[in-house]
Amino acid sequence: MSISKKPSKNEIYFTWFNRYAGITIKTPSKTVMIDPVDVKPRDFKVVDAVLVTHEHYDHLDQSLVAELQKLTQCLVIADPTSFRRLRNVIPAEKLQDAKQGSEVKLGEVSIKVEKSNHPPAVTPVSYVVTSEDELKVFHTADSLPFPEMVTIGEREKLDVVFCTVGIAPGASPETGVDIARLSKAKVAVPYHTGSNSDQKKFAELLKKELPKITCLIPETGKIYQVSKKA
């Protein structure tokens, strides 16, 4: 599940490594993991940053994040509640509080912290990851649609959006399509589901309602490439 091949200029690779919101994004210079759960830390040799969206068990595994950080010396960026839970296991200089509206730079790669509409969580966030070549990925974690997604989409001109279609309270293929509609990314990826039928229904609805948006149905563990014209 580790991505060993290096992307070329104007492309990124990503892989979905569990049935929740676990995503690895690899740009030409950096590797970012989001919500690492149900993986083996030693399978990931190079990680520059781990992002945590909220404190639920399927998004935050404190001991796993601590081991991953120790092995790779990566930066850990976590929502305020997860930040507090990680303070005793991550060195202070390697742990950053992800407050809405903030931005973290990893060299030429940018990570912006955005709002999340996931009421069961205490301080949930979502992330926009921008590669050095301005490829933009919106990771919505467990979020349901919210009006500010329009603003995020207009501001960022998103290339990829990950849309929750199951498991999380209130999430469905329909709410996933709403996320795609609001954010207007070029590619919409249905994830966070244990059901292939949810992903297929998302794809059908997207094709019917938003035919200009490409649907990419991911398989866990498979590596995908997203590119843009120079």
C-alpha cells in the first residue's frame, strides 16, 4: 500500500488503504497520509505528514500514528481534539494543531484546513492538499455537504474531491453527489463505505446529474494517477 513510484511533474498518485477515509497522496516531492487506520506502519517507508480529521476510531489510532511518526519522523497535523489526544505520544515539535482556516507548508506542498460537517465528532476538519504543480485534492473525511463547499470549490478550482457515501451518520450516495455538486471538482471519488453498491449508485447519480464530472471508483490498495496539462 506504500507508493514507491515517484509522480512526474503535473501529476499525483493516490491510494485508498481502508474502507474508511484512509488515503495516501504522493506528489513529486512529498507523501501525505490521511487518517491512517487498519494499516501496518512498517509498510510505509517514507511519509512527510500524517493528517487526522477527527477523533473517531476509524480515523484516529493513536498508537499507530505514534509508531508511524517514530519510524518516519513525519509531521502530524491533527484536528484540535485529536491534537490533545496525541500530545503525550508525539514530540511537540512534530505535532501541529489543525485549526480551520490555517495552512501548513511542506516545502512547495500546501495543506489547508477547512470546515467539516460531521456532528458526531467534536472538532472535525477537512483538508485541501495542493501539490507543487497546483493539483488540488479535497479530502472531506466523514463530512456531509455544507454550503461553504461552494466557496472552497470556487477558490481552489479542485481537481479531485473524495466524497463520503456510507458508514458515517447521514452519509449516502446522494449526499456524496451533493459534495461533488457543491465543490465542482474535476474528478469525484466515492469512498468511506463497506458497500460496492453505494459506490455504483453514486456513479450512476453523478453521471445523470453531473455528467461533466468524472467518477473514479477506487479499489482499496490500488494506486491511481491524476494529472493535469502543463
